[in-house]
Amino acid sequence: MNIPRVNNLKRVVIIGAGFAGLQVAKKLRRDKFQVVLIDKNNYHTFQPLLYQVATAGLEPDSIAHSIRNIIKKTKNFFFRLAIVHYINTKKQKIYTNIGNLSYDYLIMATGSVTNYFGNKNIESFALPMKSIPEALNLRSLILQDFESALLTKDEKKKMRLMTFVIVGGGPTGVELAGALAEMKKYVLPHDYPDLDIQHMNIHLLQATSRLLDGMSKKSAKQAYKNLKELGVIIWLNSLVKDYNGEIVFMEKNQKIESSNVIWAAGVKGAIINGFLKEDIKGNRILVDNNLKTIRYKNIFAIGDVAFMNKNKHYPNGHPMTAQPAIQQGNYLAKNLNCFLDNNIEMKPFIYKNLGSMATIGRNKAVCDFPYLKLKGFLAWIVWMFVHLISLVGFRNRVIALTNWIIQYFHYHKSVRLIIRPFHRKKII
Amino acid sequence: MNIPRVNNLKRVVIIGAGFAGLQVAKKLRRDKFQVVLIDKNNYHTFQPLLYQVATAGLEPDSIAHSIRNIIKKTKNFFFRLAIVHYINTKKQKIYTNIGNLSYDYLIMATGSVTNYFGNKNIESFALPMKSIPEALNLRSLILQDFESALLTKDEKKKMRLMTFVIVGGGPTGVELAGALAEMKKYVLPHDYPDLDIQHMNIHLLQATSRLLDGMSKKSAKQAYKNLKELGVIIWLNSLVKDYNGEIVFMEKNQKIESSNVIWAAGVKGAIINGFLKEDIKGNRILVDNNLKTIRYKNIFAIGDVAFMNKNKHYPNGHPMTAQPAIQQGNYLAKNLNCFLDNNIEMKPFIYKNLGSMATIGRNKAVCDFPYLKLKGFLAWIVWMFVHLISLVGFRNRVIALTNWIIQYFHYHKSVRLIIRPFHRKKII
């Protein structure tokens, strides 16, 4: 990879520039370490707003930021655009598509991937929304569907094209359903006057008995109410069994005909080959309460991919969201900076839940904070504010805010552009 | 195409939603005509700013605008996303990938495509910049090249990766060369500290004896001077003969080793099958001074694809730029609206040259107006102002302006994102 060893500095290799990886990369002291950050993209993705890219509200540049631009302090810092194939824990080496690299410390911050729970049909035909190219594909598909619906005289096909099924009632599913419902209300009738947009249906399918499982019951109810008002058809206790590209099959023999199934039903840790099975739990890497892997002293895992063993408060692992990732990145950087050399015992990582929130649409959101629950306009303002300040870089904030302000007053999504058409898989 | 005939209205089919097609579509009276606009994209592209998309200055959404959003007055207007394969002038029908459609009047506004002058090697290995996907490919390639240059220990390969050859010294070539030179100066040294950016070379090759052939000598000289100051290597009287993906061969046995050749050396009319050879000149459709084709009373051609026969002032055809296209679209709409039904003889189209301009970089541009030539900061301000007001839609103007202001003060291009990696063709 053409990275020289410098001044006997220990080399820390971080795999993944998501919330966790970026945080630790920014905070590690580069007078103590040579830091190598590796990611398969040259940008950091602000995943919580992917749904706005998918629904033509924002362009990628607002929610992505060049990694090289984020970490400008150049001393002893190297970024490499690479895909890591394998980790040799004995040789302390990683193997990538651009060559191999030895490490003194390795930080796994590889995040998560869409979880299809082993269903190959769903994986083939449903659309994920975990990356910017996937969100852009989804945007193209939504717009292409309406173009196709215009052309067909087959009423069944037209209905399938205009039916959207979102599987998963977590924040992603709720926000996406809300955004689609607002497109139906404000945008599509003007764009497609020769199409009866009333025929567009948006289904939100949730396996459990309530939406927003991670949030309060009150917020879940509010989200349910708001989505209903926007015309979203909500199915609770409805587990999806299969999808063949045209029909969604649910557990209780229920069916929905739809060409567009968006899979927001779950994620799983993104593991790289080289770990033992015993060290992995639920596709996440087992770590102790210092985020160190069980087996290897010099390998750590943070963010979505880390599963803290025997944690009292989070026996099923920390939530796979931005907050734990950022806090873990921060914690690990501090520890590595201060303690590692001196072998002082580290304090355990404790996750501080700062709250969670979801937006449903214009003036509609829900926020759960430790001592406060908000809904409606105020929650929506808070949601926007928190997401704006969380975006990386002054420019991204300004551009996103400008887009939101214009959309608020113009009632339309601006970037309804099919830049790269999405090619649907053929149904056999 | 599922478009019903209405109320005995004559149907006008417009192929192409560039400057010309969009203008005529907007201005045609829909109480007199049913208007069908066809384009292969669902957006209009503001081509003069494509080079900023390629050089990470703007995202596509600033220079593209949803066609459905532009033409909101829905009465008797239909847009179809389609590729036209063939025109049957006898049956008065067009044949597309989504079906066929009959017309009463046909307006060819198909624009132009990159002209490789028949050289298949150049077509294979050089990169065009005529569309948004092409500009995005170019952006990805530029950024990927620097990532690759970091990795190689082969000095020759590194040089090739860091050498950019722009063929064509018209406004596109000049603006692209200037933007690349500014990336070299302000952006890349910070992004790639472990790479000696001084080794980056930007060559601008022009076949004739001066840059900006369509502009005044004074402006051409100024552009030459500015580009030189920015470190661009300018080759005049240098015709490119061939390119094999690694070496550019020029007529006088000169060579430049480069992995990146950007082809801005010419365009040619985008003809659709169905016209007779005699009706085409230099790949443009021959029209009379009313923009009507020579052979068919009910077919018109406007913009880049039209060649006005025996025109005194423009014996080689009107410039293939935005201004003639807009004026012709406007003229044709007026004529069709007023005269056609009454068979009144039309006044000939006269192109009014409003001037031309090119920007070289920060505070550097040249403008030729009929009675005024500008250079430097003032020209740059005028250039920005004209381009801003020419962008379609309030939002696009605000977003582009915001980007420009931030770039002006931050000295960096914001969207250095490789969203879809570009796959270079393999050299055999």
C-alpha cells in the first residue's frame, strides 16, 4: 500500500470510515501513532439521511463528505481507498484489493450491512438502502416506475408499479414511508397529471406489534397516527416470508402485489474473514467492556460491528445507530492515547443514551430524550437542528438547510433526476 | 405511448429537451397544439456548467432540472422518457423504445454528440463530457487516478496517472483546463500530502493557431495568458492523431504520455435514422430560413442539429451553443403559434449574437459582447451572473450560488466524491 513505517511509531489501522471509524481516526494522537484509515469509499456517509436522497430531497453531496477533507491534519495520517478481504491475526496483516498492510493495532469499524435473514429471493428482488449508490438506485426506480406506469394499459401492472412496500417499521422505514407519502401528496400529482396518483399505495410492514421498537410507546403511537393521516397502510405483526419481484408473501397468507419492496427490516455486522467463529455473536465481533476483542490484545471493534459481551444494560448489544458508534470511537481514541502505553487499567465503556428521534413529514416528528418527549412541529424543528449540526462540514450543513428551506416553501422535492437508470432484475 | 388524441388538436412532437426543445415546448400554445416532448433523460442539462460537475465543484442537481417540473402547465402537454430509434416521414410516425407515436408536426431538437472524427481508438480511450453521467465519470476518474498514483512505485505509471490531456481549446477545454489547474493549486496538495502534486501536468491541445476560436483575439490571448499563469501547458497547431490509452500521438510526431485524455475537440449533430442523405450536411439537418426541413413541410429542426442552408452570415451553420438554440426554439414556437394555420409567409430567422464568454478560474474570465470586451474580475462576475440567471429554477440558482460562495472563501471543491467508480477500459 506504499505506506512507510515512521520513527518507530506504532501503526493503528482502522477499517471503516463510518461514525465510529471516523471518530477514532480524528481523535487518535498522531504523535503517538501512525494512523491508517481504510474505507471502500472516499467519503463518509451520513446514513440517517439516506432516505432523503432516495426520495429526491437531497443530493449525495449534502450527506457525504470527502474523508481526505475531513482529516486534514496530515502528519502521520494515511487514507487508503480499499476493500479489505482478509485479516491474518497471527501475522498482524490485512489483505486488500490494493495490497497488504501490517498493523500494530487494528480497529474494526466496518459497520453493518443489510440483513435479509438468509432469504435469497428477497435479497434478489427487494431494494436495500444502506449506501448512497443504493439510495440513488431507489430514487431512480421510484421515478422510473411512474414513467412506466404512464405507459402501461395493463391495470394490474400499473397497480404493482404504483405500490410501494417498505419492510421494517424502525426509524428508516417510518421516515421513508412518510417521505413517500409526502411525494404522493405534494409532488407526484403535478408531475404526472395523466396518471391517477390516488392509486399509489404505500405499505409499511412491521414484524412486531408496534412501530419504532427502540423508542417510547407514546412516540410510536404518534408516528402511527401521523403515517395513517398521510395515507400509509400500516401492517403490524406482519412478518414477510417471501417476495418474487411481483408479490410480497406474509406469514398469515396475506399478499401484496408490488414491484417495489424496500427492505429496511434489519442490519447485521459486516464481518471480514479472519476471525474465529467463537469470537462472533449474531454477526458482530465480541468485545470486552474496553472494546477489545476477546482473543486479541491488539484488535478492537467499535460501532455496529461490535458486540459488548455480558453487558448488563444492553444484553443484546448496543443499538446499531450513530450514537453508540460515535461514543465508542471517542472512548477508544482516548484510551489508546492515554492508557495503552502505560498499561493502566481502562475504565469500562458506558453508553450514554442521548435519545432518539424520527421524522414523519412536514412539521411532524417524534423525539425521545431521557427526560422529555416531543412531538409535532417542535420535535420536527429539533430533528432538523440535530441532523444539521451532525452533518460533517460547514458546506454540507448550508446546502442541506438551503434545500430544506426551499422545499418547505415550495412543497416539492427538487432532485427528481434519474441520473443513472436503475435496471431491475428480471423475474424468471 | 398511451397518449390520446384530443379535440382535433394538431400534435407537435418535439424530440430533445435541450435548450432548443425546452424553449419551443414551453412557448407553444397548448390551446392550439397537443405538445409531446421526448427526451432520453427526465431532466434538462445545463451543459455549459458540466465541467464544474466533472471537477467536483457542483453536484448534478444544480445544473439539471426535472423536465416535468419545468413544464408544469399540464393542459395538452405530455412528456415521455424515451429513446427515438427511427422516424418514418411518410407515415408521420416516430418509433421509440417505449412504442411508436404519430405526429402532425415534428420538431427535431436532438442536439449534438461528441465528434471523434471517426477515430475508434480515441472513442474507446478518451473521455467525453457531453452529459451528466459522463461528467460524473470524469470526476470519479480524476479522483481515482490520484488514489492509484499514491499506490504505484512505477514512476512512469505515476506520471501517466497524474497527466491530464484536454483536447480542444474551445470554451469547454479552456474552462476545464482552468478548473483542473485550480484543483492542482488549491485542493489536491491538501488531499494528497503523500503525493508530490507538482508532478501533475495539465496539457491543453488545440488544432488551430489560437484558443477560443469563436471569440475575439484579445480574449483568446487573455485566456492563453491566464492558463499559462496557472501552469497549463498549451499546445497550439497540434492536431491529435491517435491515442492508445497511454500515449497521445500528435501530427508532428510529438507524444504525451497520459492515462487521461478528455475529448472536447468537437461535436456533431445527433441525427436519428429516417432522413435522406441529401437532407443532411455535416451531420446536421438542412433547414430553410424558417427552420423547416428542405423536404418535409411538417418537420422542423432547431438548435445544434439544424444547419441553415445558404445563410449569408453563418455559411458554416450557426454556432452549436445555447444561444442559437434558445433563439431558434423561441422563433419556431412563435411562428407555429401565429402563422402556421393561416399560411402567412414567415419572416426568416435571424440569429442575434449576444456575445460569448469563458471563465478560466478565480477572478479570471473573458467576455465578448457586441460593443464591449471584458476580462479579469469584472468578466468573472459577469460570467457568474449570466450563468446563474440562465440556470433553470430558483432552487438551482440558490444551490449553485451557495456552492460558489463557499468555494470562493474556502478555496476548495466540495464534492470530491467517487459515488460510482469509473471503470477504465483495459489497454490490450
